[in-house]
Amino acid sequence: MSSLRAYLFLVALGLSLLGLVMIYSATYRYHGTGFLIQRLVHLAAGLVVFAAASRVRYTVWRRYAPALYVVVLLSLILVLVPGIGTEIGGARRWFVVGPVSLQPAEFAKIAAVLVLSCALGRLPRGCGLPPKPLLMVGALFVLVLVEPDFGTSVVLLAGVAGALWASEVRTRDLVLSGIGTFAALVVVMLLAPYRRERFLTFLDPWAVADGSGYQVVQSMTAIKAGGLFGAGAGAGGQGPYVPQIGTDMIFALIGEELGLLGMVGVIAAFGFIALAGLKIALGAPSVMARCVAAGLTTVLTVQAVFNVGAAMVVLPLTGMTLPFVSHGGSSLLVCFAAVGILYRISEDSERAREITPRTSRGSANVATNTTADLDRRRRHGRARHPRPVRGG
């Protein structure tokens, strides 16, 4: 398991370094080294966040999650206030102070997973959905949707779904809530004219290649130009014609400059992150840890799938960044925070397995106390044992 979490960090770091190269390639023609320096600062901050998150014992998030939730909730409210939040392209998503910008919606994804997982860890097996935590998460979802940021709101719900899947809530409730949520998302997508237009564009982008389909058509053109081996970093000629090439469409630049092999490598890297996160979740020492690991893994995986799918026109365009790779400081900080938390859950799981054999040869009381210390879930005044993974 120690090698697994080490590889998880190295893969995340490798994707971030690839993003460094791709962002410079996408911006050097018009901005010189400006975005490169900015990206280096973001990467350094991301590594600091990873180091801090990987040192926080997962049980401590029971104390930190409510405060994090309140800060994120207030930030999402304030960013909508004219004069406080900055409006760009019709969306009010950012706090901008000089060269520094912050996007609260990115942090809402991790806050939703943590606050819900803490609640799910306290529930008895086979219970129904917890209404209060879901209402708290729903408030974050609505505020992100109002900005508007439909893509981030979908990723937030995906993280919630991942946490619920790993919990011990009744399967019937999970299925019914999943169907209801999906239907609601479809309605929300079709009600807004610009989101409905994006969906219709996805069905036939060539019919509106000079209008709403321009971005995805240029993305396909860039990927096709890359061939098997690509034109080489910085040598692509189609990239400048693809809108948002450094953020939403950075995968198209990877396809053009690194070719099919580069695209396969990036997809394989995210496949490893998904499998590593799933393995960490299945080996987690408690229900809470399992829900956190599953939720954060789902956030990273779903966001990558939607970004890659949009660039290759196999999914509708949602405006999501590619985790670790696309330009964006808030996104990079949240991604490294997620990997840091997964890293620590893996480490705590390994320590739990090392403790159990030693205590089994000693007294039963020592075993009980040691195991309870791994995850102090107080219920009726007593600390309970971490429950085993469902089905395992």
C-alpha cells in the first residue's frame, strides 16, 4: 500500500509537470513566460497543500469539516455580490485581488465530500439517507449552479454520489435518489438556453461549425493533426485556433503536440488514479474514511472524464478543467489536497493493519482501545470499532 500511495503522488505530480509544459506551449506566443511563472507558483502552492493534507489524520476532519463548510458557503454567497465577486464572461465565480484569483466553487467539491462523509460515518448500517447533511450539500450545489457553473456543480454531485456509494445507506434509497438527481440535472441542463445549445451542438457540431460548434470542431481538428506521435511540444499549429486551449480544451493541445500516444498516456494516468483511489477506499479503516476516499476519487475521475470527453466530442462541453493539467490555481490546490487526503487514508489503513496482528496476541482490552483510537465515532457515549468494508 505504501508503494501505491507513493505512485499516486508521483502520477499526480507527473500530470502537473505535463500541465506546466502544455500551458507554456499554449500561452508563450502572446504572453511570454507570464503564465509559466504563474503556473510554477500554483504548483509550489499545490505541493505545500499536499504536504499539509497528508499530515492530517483523517479522523481530524471531523473537527475541521464543519468550519471548512461554513467558510466555503460564505465564500459562495459573497462571490455573487457585485463589487466583491468578479464577473467574467457572464459568470460570477472569482475573487480577484491584483494578480491573485480564487474560485470558491472548486473548494466546494472537497467541502461537500468531507462534511457528508463525516455524517455518513456515524450512521448505523442499513439506514436511510441523512437529510440534514444532504441539505447542506444541496446548498453548495445551488450556489455553484447560480454562478452559473454547471460543470462544477455536476462534479460536486458526483463526489457526493461516490461518498454515498461507499456508505452503508440502504441500496434502495441510493438508487431512487440517483435516478431523481439525474432527472433533475437533465431538466436543469435543458432549461437554460446556453446549456441546451451546448447539448444540441454536441449532437451535430459540424452543422454550427462557425458558431456554437466552433470550439469543439477546432478541438477535433487539432487532435487529428497530431496523428500518432504529435508535432512536438510548442510546435502545434492548430492550438491558437482552439478557444480556452489552456483550460477547458488543453487535452486537444496534448493530442496535437503529443499525438495519440500522449493522449493514451494521460488517460492511463487518470485510470491509475481512479483504481488507486478505489483500492484505498476499499482498504480504508472505517466507513468515514471509505466515504471520503471514494468521494474524492470520484471527483477527480469524473472531472477528467468530462474534460477528455468534451475535447474528443464524445460528451457535451461542460467547461470543466482537466485535473492537475489545466491552468487554474484553485483547481490545482484542490486536486493536490484530494491526493494528500487519499495519501493519509492509505497510510492510516496500513497502520491499522499493522496494529491488529500485534494486539490480537495481547489482551482483548488493548486491541479494543487501539482500534477505537483509529476513528473516534462517538455514539451513545462510547467509541465504536471501525466497521469493515461492505462485502469484504
